[in-house]
Amino acid sequence: MNWKTLFNPFEKYSDYKLLLFGILFSLLTPFVSYYTQNRMTSFMRFDRPEEALTLKSSFLYCSVSIASIILILYLIAIVFNRRSRFMDITNTILVSNAINIPILLLTHLIDVNKAFSSEGINENFYQYIINLLFIIITTAIVISLVIYSIVLFFNGFKTATNIKKLPQIILFVFIFFVSLMICQIFIPKLKF
């Protein structure tokens, strides 16, 4: 495996392998979401609901979020290239969403309140420094994973639609972020 394959697996692996990989991680995401008590409200967007998250509601939030972003992205893809395939867009979303699992688990490990409390400094300064270093390292890993997921997402969409011109890329980014905002407003209002 080389760097190109790592950052753009859509060109090397078959559609069905990518789909199987994406479905596997999409089925695991609601379980991790339930474990961490974070609901999926949009593409790579999770929040902590006020009420306890059930496994059923976790599955429903993840399903609605993934389905809505696939639909939105497919509509954008059709505008750019009429020959864009639904399976390519689905693979793009599912594979780039696979990174959500380690991100959710890593962010669940961080106890920011404990690390930054003034009591922590007074009780054991060395433990406070260790907690702070742990948070810094974990945050760096999470940011790296988020960037990697965005790169996978962009490269998958670019491969699926064959967009190359800067105005098309800018329009894609703008429409995508507007649709994310809409999803982030409406999906949390759903009560499962």
C-alpha cells in the first residue's frame, strides 16, 4: 500500500469491497455512538443529547444522518456530472465516515473538566501535567483523523464526479457546508 492508496482508496479497490467496508463501519457506528452517548447529527458531527441515548435512537440518528448526506451529495454530484453513480457517492460517505469510530472513542477518553480544574493543580501537579499531555496528544490524533476523513471524503467525491476546476470545487464546498448546517439544525429536532 502506498500513500496514494491510503488517501484515495476509491481508485484502487473495487466498489463492492469499499461498500462492504463502509457498511461494516456504518453498522458499528451506532454502537459506539450509544456507548459514548453521542448522537450523529450530520456528516462527522456528533453531539451529546440532553436525554439518555438509547441503542434504537442511536441507530435511527446514524441512519438518518448518513442517508441524508448521501442523498444531498448525490444531488450535488448529478449537477457536476450526470454520469455520477449512486454507489460511488455512497462509498465516499461510508468510507470517510468509518473514521468516526476511533474519533468517538478517543474523545470519550478525554476528561477535560478534570484536567483543567484548579483542584487538579493543587492536589498532584505531576498528575495534572500527565492529564494535560494526554489531552494534547489525544487532541492531535483526533485532529489528524478528522483531516484524514475530510481528505478521504474530498478525494472520493472528486473521483466519483471527476471535478477538476476550482470554481466547481468551491461550489461543492459551499453547497456541502450549507447542507451540513441544515442537517445540524433539523436532525437534532427529531425525537427517536
